[in-house]
Amino acid sequence: MHAVVCIKQVPDTTDVKIDRKTNTLIREGVPSIVNPFDIHAIEEALRLKDRFGGRVTVISMGPSQARESLKKAISYGVDEAILISDRAFAGADTLATSYVLAQTIRAIGDKEPVDLVLCGKQAIDGDTAQVGPGIATRLGISQLTYVVKIRSIDLEKKEIVVERQLEGGREVLRAELPALLTVVKELNTSRYQSLPSMIRAARYDPPVWDKDSFDRDPSLLGLKGSPTKVSKVYVPPPREKGGIIAGDPEDPEKTVAELVDKLLECKIIG
């Protein structure tokens, strides 16, 4: 079984700062980590390898600094980690990013067929949850999102059965392989890195694939292939302190009246 995992390097902070002149994130001085949801995608791919054999390939599109995230993936025990990096990819939105990742997966599959693609449900810096489905659409394969459990995989029948996490419960789906899964953190608990894998990671130099490493349409790369336009990025103003209506258990009608008056005053109801 050959699983490909897509990961992203993201800022390790919830205290986002915005450059008010350029309307971009200030990344200087902010440490980077592997997107937390992607760690669970790596773990699930490794568990499938433990069950069925095969290999796990990890890919990441980003600047040269993303090598550290790929080395982190190697420390968990994946077989290969590839950095996809080129100035032509700069400024890519989710549409252009999914195109590059899909073309990379196609090129990998030409060498060794890919049975499963795994992604975290979303990246914590953008929170769009669009790249995984975008890859699946471009590859023309089934997409199973918000996967909380893999019930079964039948490699002979080329079928997979999963449970999807929904707001009000779970949904069981069956799909053909190859397929793409986006996973949630409840899917598994990540393993500890072994010493041999950590030593290998320290010595590992991820190969770099540029725009000439796979078939591509230049008009679909980077800014040219990104229809998304960000008009403004800003930090929401802090919320005002809320009020508390203590209420009188002996006179609930009075409490309700106070609440209604407050809602009217705040123009929440009219």
C-alpha cells in the first residue's frame, strides 16, 4: 500500500500579528511547526503501513524552511519526504496550491501507484479546509472529509469504509480506492518518535521538486493561478465585557423582562 500525506508548515502561535502597512502576517520571530491536524494524517498512514506493508511518502509545498517540517515527518518513521518549492509557486491560494500538490501526486503515482492520500482537515493558519477537497477534485478520486475512523480497507476490492465526523453525529461511507481523506484529531493518538528515526531525520536532506519536476500549466501556478484576492486583513477589535443578569429565582418573570430590555437596548431584537 502506498500512502501520500500532504503536510504544511504553519506558525506556532495563536497570537497573530498583522503588518498594517502590507496587510500580511508578521512571521518574523514566530516559530513554525507541522500543522497539528497533519500529524494525525501521518500517524494514520503509518498505522496503515504497519497493517498492510508498503510505504508512506510525505509532501509539502513551501519555502526552504519547510524542510524542518519534512524532517519532523521522517522522525515519525515515514519513508520519504519531498519539498515542493519554486518561486513560481509564490502567492498561491488554495486553488493554485491544490493544483501543484495534485500534479506532484500524479508524478509520484507514475513511479509507484498511490492508493490513499491523507491530509489534515485544515491548516490552523488559514482554516479554509479547501486544499484536500481541491486535490481530490483535480485527481478525479473520491474525497472523504472529516474522517474520525477508518473502519476497513480491502485492497483486493479496492474499497475503504470510514466514519465521518458530523456536527450531530457520524456518517459511515464506502468509497473506491484510490481516495483522499481529510482527518480530524480524534482519529488517533500520535506515536512517539523512535531513536533510529530521529537519527535518520537529523541526517535527512529532503529532495526538492520545482516547477520542472512534473507536468504543469504555468497559468495555474502561483499568483497567476490564484483567483482569490485578499482586500484586507485585520485583527478584530476586542470584545467589550459582557454583563450578567443574576435574576431572582422567586421572580423569573422579572428576570425575563430585564433580559428582554437588555436585548432591546443592544438592538439584538426589535
